Amino acid sequence: MGTIIKELTKVEDARKIFLNAIDPLSATEHLLLLDCINRIVASSIKATRNVPHYRRAAMDGYAVQSSDTIGASVINPVMLGVSDDAGQGTCVRVHTGSNIPDNADAVVMIEDTTPIGEMVEIRTQLHPNKHIGCIGEDMQAGELIFKAGHLLRPCDTSVIASLGIAEVEVYRKPVVAVIPTGDEVVPRTTSEIPLPGKVLETNGLMVGLYVDKWGGKARYCDIVPDSPELIETAIRSNLDADMIILCGGTSVGERDHVPAVVDSLGKILVHGVGLNPGKPTALGIIGNVPVVCIPGYPVAGLVGLFEFARPALRKMGNIPDIPETIIKARISSKINSKEGYLTYARVILDGNIAHPVMTSGSGVLSSVARANGFVLIPENVEGYEEGQDVDVVLID
Amino acid sequence: MGTIIKELTKVEDARKIFLNAIDPLSATEHLLLLDCINRIVASSIKATRNVPHYRRAAMDGYAVQSSDTIGASVINPVMLGVSDDAGQGTCVRVHTGSNIPDNADAVVMIEDTTPIGEMVEIRTQLHPNKHIGCIGEDMQAGELIFKAGHLLRPCDTSVIASLGIAEVEVYRKPVVAVIPTGDEVVPRTTSEIPLPGKVLETNGLMVGLYVDKWGGKARYCDIVPDSPELIETAIRSNLDADMIILCGGTSVGERDHVPAVVDSLGKILVHGVGLNPGKPTALGIIGNVPVVCIPGYPVAGLVGLFEFARPALRKMGNIPDIPETIIKARISSKINSKEGYLTYARVILDGNIAHPVMTSGSGVLSSVARANGFVLIPENVEGYEEGQDVDVVLID
């Protein structure tokens, strides 16, 4: 028999309570640069050498001693001989990126020169270091380049690679055991239509793919029937994971055992949130393993996942918050909501018009397929009127 | 000897010219649902069956004949017997998701009932189909679920899986050959500091990782020296790829052969764009293989990549445009720009303040590492003043 939901916890409070119970992982691993995109730097990366490690020509042209160019101009050019060491009165041909000879302290751009026989005409005066990239100008040996907690982007890998660093230490991904539950749920391996009353397992697949997308590592577990003993066994055998997400069995019916089992093994922190759809979501902790129990109704499960599993995964994985893509739009018809509930209304964005998806409930999975955005209606607002300007969060 | 840049093409025009020369790929492949995230549906997905495929209880309670509940209320309940077929005057216990017996046409919620001995007290009147999910209510057999061109999200996989579909046909990823060029470039395999005048290969790594991130498949090629013959050989041996990106050698110096070689094998469409950094970018086509030539200066290369390679990859891969994350911010100091150039200024976002990154040029790779956003300054604007409100595009 399920727990009773006595009162609903506000979404924001529920999330705070849950996140407070979660510790970020400290375990790390070493990855090649090719494999480190979207991973989180675990120990600060410092420059192991100067970049550039030599005085670098920043332009195609001639390396010169700047003192040789004093007074040079178009009407009063100076003539320099060509040498291989840029000794006084001479210059050396260089290309962008070339090493600057020790004697030289400036580069005159090719456009400001003309070779005349053995000599080169220089038509501009240069100050010291003109068009020279100094040693360490880009990065100085010992300088902090990336702090722990930095999310690695492709452009960062080239910065790290330029230091001669081949591997980076990043936080390990949180392993998330995804456990689908329900007497009615049957494996997707069958190609026949299931018997009436049976449905194919789909929530676990969706949850696992979101876990992977958000920076975790999904462990797909077998379907567990609505039996407290079997649910307990499944949870116990996954307590080596960093987090557990159970799908289904979170409500208050006689087949809803999940929150009670979690509570018996650890502690249920929240059961029942002011979230629509998603009200029967339960959040708990067993030892140091956070447990998210999302409703079996797919849309409710999805919303519970977004609100609780995603921030939990981010905190655990040391993943910085990424701003969501918000589109400003106007709704083409009224959206109802219930006071006291944070409501996720599905909409179809068409340019700057958001069409609410009419749906008979949180069981209608295809309403998400048809939608590309959510309009979030706060707890203290009773729906939005036709024509109202709203923020649309893209469902990705 | 390199081509001469006669005049600069406006970024928007250059992009149009280039994209017009590109055909989307039509080749497809079949992938398991577990592997299809961020891939593009290639042939429309229709419902192969009804979902639900049976009349489904939407609530825990009792399946009844609605006609048996006429007039039922808290003060005037009706009493029904318990049966296994919901014949007239009887009801059947059901759970959310249960099959509804043929005789029944409504479900009364458990909260509105009380079992009394062998009978059940029903305290509410039900209309036909109350709390019943009808066959095909979610998806009807034959109904279009996803059109070709749809980018697959985790939530979509569960919709597809619920139809018993295990594999989807998606467009093949564009294979992009990434060819670093330059006499000064040496492989990253060496652990020693390169000789003065030599630099580690880093641009190809960055480009390849962006290609993968944007939905392509990078092919990392060996470094090619600044030799027209060797550049030609490298290009020829990669004309089986869907796109080629060459890094370096795009300017007008005597070592800049890339655009001329591309032009000799096919056609250079644009050489020199009003983009800062990124001016020496060249765009061409060889047969039906688009070729992006980005400058060797890392920041210039990155900007050229964002402006041209990304949209080209999207068009070729049939990938829908994803809105970029824009953050509204105020700049903490003046940003200069040159009229006629679309300028990418690197900024560090700190809340709603964007601090411009002071840098001596497009060769300074670490300026990107330090930055997390770009402020784009249009061609017809000469810089932004301190305190101005700007849009910041996140560098991801």
C-alpha cells in the first residue's frame, strides 16, 4: 500500500530540499582531448610552458632592428640589406609565425616594403616589438588557464593542446540507475502488440537518454513489477550507482509502492509536489544515493525529470548551470492552470506564436512529440489569456 | 603564390553564395532508438498501431456501466456488486493503465467509492468514457508522428518506442575532412617543446570537435606543408568526404596557396569576407564538395568556422536551425570595431555585465579560453560605448 500524500511541497522548496541532500562527486578520470568535450575540469589547468615559446612574427614581412627604421616613410624610405641574422642595417624575410632572429625587434609588413636588387626598401618607421608576438604573450608558464568546474568546449581543447597537454583530468560522470516499474510494463524486445492492459517499456528509455544528454551515464535496469519486495531488491542491487531514478508506482494507489520502499531503505524527503503534470513525484535519499521517483505517466515523468533529476545530476556531476533557450512568444489560445501548481503547458511554436497543445492528460505521450516548447505557469497565476506574451522553454 | 583578395564580401552575402552551392545529403541509415538522439528523421514516422491499443483506465478505481451511476452522489450513492466483467449493476476493480472490460464505459475514481461487504458504494455520476483512455486516443494507426527533418529528442524516442518501432531511418552525418596546413605546424604527438618557429597542431583538433558537435563526422587528416602540390594531393584524396575544411594558408602571403589550389580543382566562390577576425576566409566548391578555408590564426579560424562551416554543415545534414542562446548584458568598457566588418568581440560574462577581453589579436588563442561569449558588432556600426546594452552569444 502506498504512502499518503499529505500536502504538496512547492517545486522550488522540493528542489532545494533534494539538492541540499546531494554531494557533488569528487572522483575523477583522465581523458584524451578528443574525448573531453562537455566534461568538467576537475583540477585546474595551468600553462606548462610559454605560448608562444619563441618570438613570433605576427605578419608576413621582414624582421628588422627598429632603430634602423627611424624616420622611414613613403617619401623617405630606408634601404636595408638582406641577411640571415638581422644584424644592424640588414633584415630577414619572415612569414606569419616565423621565429624572429635574436638581433631583430620588429617586423615590417610586406606591404610596406619593396625588394630592390640585393636591398629591401622599408617605407615605415617601427617601434620595438611591432608585429612581434612576445614569448608568453598568449599564455605564460604557470598561468591559470582553466579553473576546476570549467565545462570543456572544442575551442578550449586547442588552447590546452597548444601547451603540449594531451590529457585532462575531469570529473567522473554520475552513474544513474534507471528502473522502470509496473505490472503493466513489458519489454520492448517483443515485436507483437502487447496484450490489452500491457504497455511497452518507454519511460526508462527516455529517462536514460536524458541522463546521458545531461552529462550522466545511464544504467538501464530491468522492469520491476509492482511488488515491494522486488522493488526493494532492484534498489538494493543498484546502490552502487550514484543516483537512482524509478519510473512509475509513485502515486497513492494500492499498486504504488515505490516511495514507501525508498522510505524503508533510506528517507523520503518529499512526496507530492505542486507540479502539474508531475504531482506524485517523490524525492528521497538512501545512504548517499539520491533517488528520484517519477510518475509513470510519461508527460508527468518528463516534467518531474526536468525539475528534479536534471538539477540533481548537474550538482552531482559538478556541471555548471547552462541557461535554457527561452523564446518570447504570444499564445494563440487560453491556457488553464491550477493555483498552487507550477504548470507545464505544452505548446507548438510557430514563429512567435505559441499554440497550446490540447490534450486530455499527462498520459498522452504524443502531446510531447507534437510540442516543441513548454510554457511554465507559476503557482500564483491562474492560467494565461489568449494573446498573452509568454516565455517558451524549448523542449530539447 | 596566393590569390589576391580584391574586395571583401559581406558575411551575409558570402554565406548565401556558399549555401546556395550546397545540396543537403539524401543518404540515410537505420539506427536503434538508443543511438538516434540529435539525429534527423529522414522518412516520416507514422503510427504503426493505435496507442493505446486497448481501452485504458486513466485512474485507479472501478470500471462501471455509466448508466448504473445515474443520479449517484455523496448523499445518494448507488451500490454495485463486484464482478469480473462489469455486467449491469456490477463493477470491476481497475488500476491506472488496466484494460477496461467490454461491458464497462467509465471508471469511477477510488476516492469516490467505498467497499461495503461484497458491494461497492459509488458516490458520483459518470458520463460515458469518463476516466477512460480510448483506443488510439494518443496516436491513431496511420497517423503522421514525425515529419522528415525532425531532430530527435529523448522524449521522442519513447513516443516511437510505444509504437513498437525499434529503429528509425535518419540522414547520414556529413563526413568532413579536416586538413591542417602550414610549414610551421608539427603534430601533437611530440611531448617536447617544438623548435622556435614551429607550433603544435591545434586548429584541426578544434575544428574536428566542432564538426562532431554540430552533427557532422570529422575525419582528421595529416598536416600538409605550404606546398601547392601537397595541398592538391591532400584535397584530392579527400574528395570522397562530404565537405572539406582546410586550416591555414588562406591569406595573400607567398606561403598562402590554399585558395588558389581550391580554385584550380574547382571554384573559389568567395575569398576575403568582411569579418573581423576572419577576413582571409575563403569558400569554394570542388565538384559537389564544399570547401571552407579558414585562417590559421585560431580566433579568426574559429569565427570563420562559426559563420560558414556551421550553417553549411546544417544545410548538408538536413539539421534544423537551433536558436542560439543569447544573453542580454551591458558592456563594462568600449569595444572598437572597423566599419565594413562584422566584428566578433570576445567578452567575459559576469552576471549581466560583459567584460570585453583585451587582446592583441586573432593569434591569441587564450582569449577564447578566457571568454564565454561573443558580442557581434554589425558592419555599419563603429564600436559600442561603455555601458551599452548588447546581446551576448554564448561560445559553446
